[in-house]
Amino acid sequence: MGFVEIKIRNYEEQIDRARVEDLERRCEVGPAEHVFLFTDTMGDPICRIRNSPMYNMLVAELENELVGVIQGSIKLVTIHKPPKDQARVGYILGLRVSPLHRRKGIGSSLVHHLEGWFISKHVDYAYMATEKENEASVKLFVDKLGFVKFRTPAILVYPVLNNRSFHLSSNIEIKELKIEQAEFLYRKFMGSTEFFPHDIDKVLKNKLSLGTFVAFPRGESCGEFGLDGQVPSSWAMLSVWNSGELFKLRIGKAPLSCFLYAKSSRLIDRLFPCFKVPALPDFFKPFGFYFMYGVHHEGPSSGKLVRTLCRFVHTKMATKSKDCKVVVTEVGGCDSLKLHIPHWKLLSCPEDLWCIKGLKNENHEEKNTLLHELTKTPPTRALFVDPREV
Ligand SMILES: CC(C)(COP(=O)(O)OP(=O)(O)OC[C@H]1O[C@@H](n2cnc3c(N)ncnc32)[C@H](O)[C@@H]1OP(=O)(O)O)[C@@H](O)C(=O)NCCC(=O)NCCS
């Protein structure tokens, strides 16, 4: 395919807002046969990056028609690359090209321009996440643009079932932490986790962060929880982010199995309420979700504590919200956490694909050594998934 004359410039709210929203509506994310998630940014196309310390959105125009868009955000995170353990990373998201103008080089050109902006802001690495089956996206980033496959965390989803609440064990105590306490614990216990954001305090203070909770065996008293250097023998911690305040999701083309389940279970519910078959929420209308982030656990019985915390979020928080229809979390590839986090396989994604690329102007050999360091670390390692990038 030949390349066409396209103009790439910064997003301007007044002239681009409606056009970007329209483009988003026309773009399915993922492989045509079964991907079905649409994003509704509710009049604010920049909402997914607005909470990051530094961000930018670019648009592509072809003869005054808006044909493509891309977003990027920059922050400082923990990355184990000797001699330093931190790096400035640029996250690429929201790449969309109008279906009528694909395979004309517009997607690649948008990524190149964004990389240029990253380089001007001294970013060490650019990274992005995509569905493993999104062939267009994987081919574009890996085959064409030199990104390297890096991690495959799992996205775990649990539907909010209003007619079902979990039983919370009375042997387990759950406590909400003050923000300063949460920050202290995160820096102490998760500070060396890959992609841990150095501005965790900003994340926790954000109004979308609904709170940080710890669970521990009842009776293991711990006055200042961690602040005085003491933690129980087993404990777990997580925070909750209200993503539905920013944007909504909607299912377009659902897999048949999911659609049938929704239909039949509602029917069964209506006909035989005593069966207590959980009715799936209506995913065909825009819905919000809670994202559980910073999930950490320590000690022999901490798996059970993680499970209890997740059940607490579902029962005491999500079911109380009008808009929240699923609770989502994302954990490192083979992280044992997966075993303890309640989720439905039908709605979850076992392998989200993260790809990374070095941007610094080191010589070729240096660049390869650093990338080798990054990609050789076991993919099973824990990963901090920033709620601002969901
Ligand atoms: C992914 C997407 C942005 C690509 O945009 P694009 O403008 O068509 O990409 P380009 O023309 O720059 O393609 C560059 C290369 O990527 C690869 N590629 C792009 N689309 C592809 C497809 N459908 N199948 C296979 N390879 C593809 C090819 O190697 C292509 O080079 P070639 O045309 O010389 O063979 C576009 O398909 C899109 O908007 N998809 C829906 C949204 C989405 O999935 N976004 C990615 C989320 S991370």
C-alpha cells in the first residue's frame, strides 16, 4: 500500500473532541471475530490519560478528516536495569485508525510522532499493552516498530451480581488505611515491584481512588499497621479505583456463549427465583467498573486474605454502586495471586500482552543489553498495574 499525505498534530479540544469520540465509536478494539469492548469516554476523550503526571494526545488528519488518534503518558517507575532501579517510561494507549484508512501507514506514523515526544521528555522506554489476539496491533508494534514482547499479565474480571453477596469470614478483620499509611506500606513492600509508580502518593490521593484496605487474622492486633514496623504474620492489602467515573465500557459483538448465558440466566431467574442463578448484568448498555490495584500479600494464610478482600470489595462496595457492573484486576503472568482472586474465566483475559522498546540513544549493543536485562527477568514476577493506565 502506498503512503498518503497525513498531518499529525496535538489534540485541540474545541475542534477535535466530537470527531475523536466519533472515531472511537467506529473502532472496535481487537480481532473482528470476537472482540467486543467499546469505550465511551463521556465527552472527554482525554480522560484515560488526564490523571498521569505528563500526557499528550495526537491526532492524524487527512484532507481535514480526522482519521487517527493516539495517546501517551509519562512517569517514573521501578525497573530493574543495572546500575539504576528506576526508569522514565512512556505508555502508549488509545491508538485508533479509521477503518476506511487502515494499512496506509497512519498507525505507524502516529506511534513515531508519539515516540518523538517521549524522546523530547527523556523517556527511557516506551511500552504498550494489547490483546494477544489483536493481530494488527501485534504486527504493527512488534514486527514493524521494533517493540519486544515483555510480559503477559492476566486481566481477571468478576461480574457484580446484585442478588449475590459473599459471606465474609468473621475470623478475618478488614481495616481501611489512611492515605499516608497506605503510601508507607506500598513504598516499603511493593517499592521494588516492577513498574511501581514513584508518584504512588498521587495515585492514592486521587479522588478516583476509593480506599486502601488490609485484611489479617482477627485478634492479631496491629495498632498503626506497618507504621510502627509491625505487621501481622499473614496479611493482604489492595486499593480500589473507580474507573467508571472516567469512562464506560459496552459490549458490541459478544461471544455467543456469553450472550446465551445472559439470556438464559435471566429467564431462569424470573421463572425460578429460588434457584438463585446469578443474572449477568446488562453489558450491552454502557457500564462502569472498579479496578483493584496494588494487591499485595504476605504470610502463610495470605491467599485466603486476598480472597476475602476481593469479596469485601464486591459485596460492600461494588454492589452498592449503581454503575459498577464488574470488578477487574490485572496481575503478573503466573503470579500465584491469580489463584486467590475470584474471577469468571468467561469474562477474563488470561494473557494481556505488554510490549516494550528502548528509546535512549545508547549504542546498539548497550540498548540490546538493557532490553535483554528487562526481558530475561522471569515473566512470572509481580507487576504493578497502574490504575491510571487501565
Ligand atoms: C492497529 C491499527 C491502529 C493499525 O493502524 P494502521 O494505520 O492500519 O497501521 P499501518 O498502516 O501503519 O500498518 C503498519 C503495519 O502494521 C501491520 N498491520 C497493520 N494492520 C494489520 C492487519 N490488519 N493485519 C496484519 N498486519 C497489520 C502491517 O505490518 C503493516 O504494514 P504493511 O501495511 O506494510 O503490511 C488499526 O488497525 C486500528 O485502529 N485497529 C483498531 C484499534 C486497535 O486495535 N488499536 C490497537 C490497540 S493497542
